[in-house]
Amino acid sequence: TDQAALTEPFAVGEHAVAMARLDRDSVCMVIGCGPVGLAVIAALKARGQGPVIATDYSPRRRASAERLGADLVIDPSKESPHARWESYGVPVQRAAQSMARMMGKTFGRPVVFECVGAPGILQTLIEASPAGAQIVVAGVCMETDKIEPAIAITKEMELTFVFGYTPDEFAHTLRQISEGVIDVSGVVTGKVGLEGVAEAFVTLGDPEAHVKILVEPTR
């Protein structure tokens, strides 16, 4: 039951990945390794997708991303994750992509999962991601944000906004957890009873304190 309780948040990641237009050789980047980002990583790796680049400022969240199968985990305070696109065979500029195709080279569609939901993140990704990339927006920004569409237009990018999950995706995620395809054993880092719920929300504000806190009503 402890693991089954994580079906809902991991189904969010399953839905985000289902909405991505991945091909066999896609290189994926997950921006933010909170609960949504971790769920996206798990769903990608459950499909056998890779490489998956994950990035977060929090050491604890980066460690969780690594446990769930991210192929490369980056601290963005030390290195831009976008500097790694070309090392995985994805030209960043449109001209370089055209030249690669003229020379008979192929590369996977770059897909970026935005799992932060903070103002300014989307514009940063539009500027930094490779031409032709799909940006799947799973982070929920609760404020008015601003983007420059002209940049996305000239780079022919695709923005896909996702929310929630379908009943089939929920059932599929539960099955994957039960069969061990997705290992959520290290995601719950604390447990509280009902009287501890309010404090748990405060504690979760610190990414170094916990990943997920499980509420046990009978505790």
C-alpha cells in the first residue's frame, strides 16, 4: 500500500511522456527533479527511452533522479544541461541540422520536459533548446508568464501543455509499480499521521528535507 500510494503522482509523469512525440533515438531532457520530474524520468525509462538528461539544483533530487534511471544528472549551477545536446548527437542550430541531414546523418527528436512551473523557465527553454524541439510543459506556473513566440517560430518548436492523466494511464502506472518496472522504494522519505500533515507541507518546501512524505491515517 505504501508503494501503491505513489500511483497518482507517477501517473502524471506517464501522461506527460505519452503526450511527447518521441522517436526511437530521441534525446530527452527533464528540467526539475521534484515529484513531477521524477515521475517523467521513471516513465521514460520504463519505455526504454534514453538518453535521459535530468537537471536540478537540489543534490537530494539529483540523487533521486539517478536512482530512477536518469542517464546523466546535471547541477545547473555548475553546467548548462543544454551544452550536452551535441555530445548526444543532436545539432542545436537549424543550419547544423540541415547540414547533418545532407550528409546522411540522423538524430533523434529532442524533447524537453519542463517540470518546474516557475515564471521565465519556458522562455529560457525556448531560447536554449535545439531547433525543432518539443517542449512538454508539465510544471504548473501559477503566475502570468511571458514568452517570445518569434523565437519559437523561427526555431519551429512545439509547445505541448499537459495535465493529469487518463484512467488507463493510472491503471498502467499502478501495474508497473506492482510489477517492479518502476521502483518507487526510495521516493518516500518520511511518514506522518493526520496530525502531521500541516507540518509536512512546510517541510516539503525544502527540497533537501524530503522527496515525498506518506500520510498514514492510522499512524
